[in-house]
Amino acid sequence: MAKQKSIYSCSECGAASPKWQGQCPGCGQWNTLVEAVAEKPSAHRFAALAPGTKLQALADIEAREFERLATGVGEFDRALGGGLVAGGVVLIGGDPGIGKSTLLLQALAKLSAVHKVLYVSGEESGQQVALRARRLGLATQKLPLLAEINLERILAVLQAERPEVAVIDSIQTLWSDELSSAPGSVAQVRECAAQLTRLAKETGVTIILVGHVTKEGALAGPRVLEHMVDTVLYFEGDAHSSFRLVRAVKNRFGAVNELGVFAMTETGLKGVSNPSALFLSQHGQEVPGSCVMVTQEGTRPLLVEIQALVDSAHGNPRRLTVGLEAQRLAMLLAVLHRHAGIACFDQDVFVNAVGGVKIAEPAADLAVLVAIASSLKNRALPAKLVVFGEIGLAGEIRPAPRGQERLREAAKLGFTEALIPEANKPKQAIPGMTVIAVRRVEEAIARLRELA
């Protein structure tokens, strides 16, 4: 028997190379080439133009808003941008055991009461899925299950049954008869995802794909997988915490960075109606180094406590952040020294975002500096003070987007003072809130001395 020929395929872009090399010749990434079985080339023919096929002017196409199908899980719908869209393809990834299958099983159980759905399990047997549903107390009388990993059989069932929503758990377990490579390989994942996406667009079936993640936290398989689908959701959470976050990083039908917050309970995932309470510590009294900021996750403003600890360094001073950008901390400390005269070059500086939330937006800059100055001077800030604003290298304080929404959210939760950029100052007073607008870092530090 002739030996099968091997090629090396890139896990990022899918480019093929006849031999292994450290750098992918297609995308330039390092150490991404993995061995795979070479597929036999197929004969490509130019298809004749089908009768009735014609071009359309873009202006002649009727543009309509997409109708949303609510899943009944409020926080999941929020992350999706309002619900599922007919013919849309959603990819959701996360660490093993974080709750992806549980969340989707809960959503399908609620949808099955009034809509036609299908759950395709490629990782668990029917008995295992039924046991989980019984443990969660779900009504599954109208929830059909297909335990299958062969793509052609799954496509045949989807064509015959035409469900409104179908869950494929997971895309890495599927394999196609057309390919000889193993399930989970770059070629299999790419082909299976392409066939399911094509079916969704042709029939209007909404397909939700579950994806595995690598040890770095990125979705496993070729990067083209994320480009194929309409929506990409990441399931985040700490193994030592009962809270889970579903974050949208791509959404063709809604805003990105939308955030859904869940609590893992004995009866499954429950939506958290007031997530700001998760990210605020309950101090018995005012403590130095604690500052509350308002961050924006998609369309939702969240109040998060930023904690800073400044202590005398023994040897080389350390800079450590949890939930914030580590490189940005060094820049902020340089700005604090240059423009406000507060030096930390001989101090250890630790900064933490409470609750395990990750803040990537620069609107946290001012809150971080305020918390550092409070810890260094050992002066507590007012308990009902919120701070937000971006800081430039010249010491200016730049506005944050959606400033009015941030202020209204803080006022709703009982905060009475706000230190914000001058450009975010509201034209009309917000009831119950005193707004302190500043232009520069030194001005902000001076106003803090008056408040502390």
C-alpha cells in the first residue's frame, strides 16, 4: 500500500507547505505548521452561468433590519446584540468545563417550547446530555438530540428537519467523508465550518458552533474559522469564581464588546441583573488606594473598583497589574512624575481590577493614577466618588466615549461625586451628583487633595 503523502498546514491561516519550517510562508507566524495528510487535488471546472442569474445594483436591494429571535436567556441575548438572527452563524469558545454546553442547553430548552430546534452532540452521548438536562431541571420534551460527528449525516438531518436553531457541539469533533485527515485538523475544521455556514445562508437555519480554545485562550483551528461566522463569543471566567462573562468580539448584527454576566449555580447559569455589584468591594470604611471607575462594555456601563498598593521597594521596584494593561502602567507612572511631581521610582506598584474583570479601554487611566496617588499619600478617597478619563503623555485628560451614560449609571447606583474630563462635562446637571471637570493631571491631583 502506498504511503500517504504528508503536508504541513498553518493553524492560523491554513497555508500549506511541503516540509516543516519554523515560520509560516503564508502569514509569517512562528511555530504554527502542523502535519496533516495531503488531500487529492480535484478537477476544477468553470460552471456555466445558470439561467436567470443576473447582477443587481446595490441601490435596488431592499435593506431591512434583521428580526431577532430571543433565546429567553437575557444576558446571552445581550451578548448577541438582542438575540439570534435567521441564517446567522455564531461561534462560542471557552475553556473546558466553563459552561458553554450548559448555557446552550438552557437556551435551546427555552426555545423548544415555541420554536423548532436541534441539539447535535459530538462530544457527549445522548445519556450524558439527558443527565445534565435532568440535573438542571430543564423541560426537554420538545428538544430533539442528534449524537453524530459525521458532517454529511448532520447536513442531511438539518436539510430534512429544517430547525430554526441548531447547536453543533463541537466543530472540532466533526469530520467529512470528503477529507482523509483526522477530526480537529485544520482542513476538517475549515471544511465542516464552510459547509455548515453555506447551509445556514441557504436555508435560514441559525447555527451555533461550539469551539475549543488553545492553552493561550484563542479559538483552536484555523483563524479563517472566525472570519467565516457572523458572531464570535468568548466565555470567560475564573475557575475559583462562580461568575462567568460572555463577551462578543465580533458581531455583524450588533455591537462588539457586548458583555453578558452569569452566575454558575446548581441549576445552571443565571443572569446577573446588576453586574456592577460584582466588581465593587464592600469596605466597612474608606481605605486608601481604592477608586471606583465607570467602564463601558459594549452598550453597558459597569462600575469597577480599581485598587492600588504602593509600597517601598526592596531592590528593583516591581510593576504588577491584574485586569489592566501592564505596559500602560509604566507610562502612567512617568506622566504622574513629570506633570504632577509624584515619584514612584523607588516604590513597588500593584494595581488590581476587582472581581476578575479585564479592562482594555484607556478611560481607566485617570482612575489608576488617582488610586496610586491615594495609596502613596495614604489618603482615602470619598466613598461616593467615581473617576474616568484617558491620559496623554503631555499630561492632558482626554474625554471618554459615552460619558453621559457613565455618569447616569453612577448616579443610579448612589454615587454623588464624579471626577471626569472637561470635555465630558454634561450640559445639564445630573440630579444628586456633583461633577468635577478637569483638563490636566496636575489639576486632577490638586482637586483630590481638596476632596480627601
